[in-house]
Amino acid sequence: MFRILCLVLRVSASRCYTLAMSKENKEAVEKTIIVEHLVKNFEVTERKPGLAGSISSLFSPQKKIIRALKSISFSINKGELVGFIGPNGAGKTTTLKVLSGLLFPTAGFIQVMGFDPWTRRPEFLKQISLIMGQKNQLWWDLPAIETLELNRAIYEIPQNIYKESFDELVELLEVKKFLNTPVRKLSLGQRMRLELVAALLHHPKVLFLDEPTIGLDVVAQQKVRDFIFEYNRKHSATIMLTSHNMDDLIDLAKRVIVIDKGQILFDGNLKELVVQFAKEKIIKVYLSKEADIKKLDEIGKIKRFDFPQAILAVPREATAVAAAELLQNFPVADLTIEEEPIEEIIRRVFRGEVIKKKNG
Ligand SMILES: Nc1ncnc2c1ncn2[C@@H]1O[C@H](COP(=O)(O)OP(=O)(O)OP(=O)(O)O)[C@@H](O)[C@H]1O
Ligand SMILES: [Mg+2]
């Protein structure tokens, strides 16, 4: 009935859904995060170089608009863990800050668990957490346990729930022995794990993780990843994760949203990303006799040649021709054609090369 009314009033389908849910004041919305045509502009004053420039900027400041997010739309269901990736300056942190209510959107419609984030209502803040790998909330000179106690008071976590949550997190993240050491004396990895405890004590239902493994060694990265996976599974938490670490994505995210220059380029399964953005296919051939490597090079880019195996990269559209040429002109014992490894594609996404492909 409500949907029909929405149709009559020409309200978009997802907004109609949201209106319906907020009208019924249901907390358990299926779409935990809804973003429609989100725009975020920053106004900055441009400073001209030199003293004269500084003085002129003072009297006639030159304003410049940075269009960090240019009308992005997506939605995330309850319990989903989504990788949010793109090159530097793409708009990832800006999006997470808007979603957690730290930044006011310039335009667009956003809802997180039925709340408007920028109103920063306590009921909203108690259910989310924004964790930034480069920023910390733990007090530098105090042992972490004291910040945790402080967070208990801020979030008004009842003592019994705090204890349960504290014990669980301390065990999962293996941080018991660092709790009483002043934070400044801890390693980055130890600190990051304690940051996670501090950010999750109140059992947020939505987590915004901005580069959670940045600067950590491989062992600590894996611990943090395992923990995120477990937290998502155990609490059906909805998680948005930005990372430049491809292991984070391959391990954790089934779905990825790719953003570049404030626009969404891709939203879908990590495996589909390969199909959409892979430029090359990989041909593996096993030769029955030695062959002229120079001739092989004419067919495709040789990635490895270690007799009897040769690995060639060829443009996607030329795969069939390349395979036929190999079979015809070389002593081939076996031949397989594979997709470009996912790591290679993600690497290109991080470098911002995918947009070049899209725009030709
Ligand atoms: N407070 C601000 N004032 C002005 N410009 C800003 C501000 N915050 C971000 N920007 C600009 O908005 C754009 C998007 O920045 P954002 O931090 O969201 O990128 P990002 O995708 O998180 O990049 P990174 O991978 O480097 O963390 C950039 O051009 C950045 O310079
Ligand atoms: Mg960022």
C-alpha cells in the first residue's frame, strides 16, 4: 500500500522503502546504509606564493571548490562487509566521515540504520564506530585500560555488558598483556589492536574502517583481519572497509565498491571486478620441446619462461588468435587460458588506472 502511494507520488523505490521503514520506526532496516546522489564539496582558500601573494589572499581571498564526492549512490544490507577502494584522493575517507556524521553533506540523501548521520543523535552514535588507522582515540600517556573505562562511561555501557564485551575483545585481539602499559610505549600493531577494543566495546552494529591495517606488520595485519571477519560473522555487523592492502580485500570482502575522483566506477562482486577491468588474459603453455623464446615474445608479453612452462599475457580480445598461433607454431603439450590475477586488477584500481580504461 505504502509502495503504491510512493509510486503515485513518484518517489524513488529505495527512498520509498526508507520512508516506509522510518515511518514505522523500525530499527531492523534491511538496507542498513542508503546513499543517494551524495555530493560533498569543500571550499578552500587558495594561497598565492610569496609575501605579496599572502597579502593579496588576505584582502581578496580566492575561493576554490573541491568536488570530493560527485553524486554517489549505493546501499549496503545488514551484515554485509564491503570493501571501499580507490586511489589516493578518490573520496573514501570523505564518504566514511559523511556516513558517520563527522561531515555535513553538500547534497543528497543518506541514511544509516534509519538515522540521518549528521544529526549525531546519541542513539545513532552508540551503534556505530569509525576507526581510522592513521588516527587514534587512546590517550597517549595513559594505559589503554583507562581509555576503555572512560569509553564505558561515555557510551553508558552497563557494567555487566562492558565486562562481557571487554573479555571477548581482549581475548580475540590478544591484548591482555598490554592493557596496563602507557600507550606511547606500545608498538603500532599492539596499539591498533587496542584501538579496535576501544572502538568496539559498545558493540556497534555498523563499522566504518578506514585503513585498519595501515603500517602493521604481516602478523598484526592478519590478526586484525581475522578479528574483523569474526566480528562481522558473530554480530552480523555491517562493515565498510577502505584499504590499500589487497590482502584485506581478498580475505574479507565479497563485494567491492570502486571509487575514483568522487565517482563510483564499480559496485559488485570482487570476482566480477576481474571480468570488468581485466585488460589481459594469461596463457600458460607447456612445451614438449625447447622453443625460440623470441618467437613466443611476438605472440604475447612473456611473464615467465621456465622450460617446459611459459606464461604469456595477451590482450583479452586477442586471446583466441594467440592461442591458435601457439598451437600451430609451437610444440605445445598443454595450454590453459586464465583470467588476470585479482591482485593485479586491484593494484591497478589503487593506482587509478581503471578510469583510464573506462574512458578509453
Ligand atoms: N577537509 C578538507 N578540505 C578540503 N579538501 C578536502 C578535505 N578533506 C578531503 N579533501 C579533498 O577531497 C578529496 C577526497 O579526499 P579523501 O580523503 O576522501 O580521499 P581518500 O579516497 O580517502 O584518499 P586516501 O586513499 O589518500 O586516503 C581529495 O581531493 C582531498 O584533497
Ligand atoms: Mg582516506
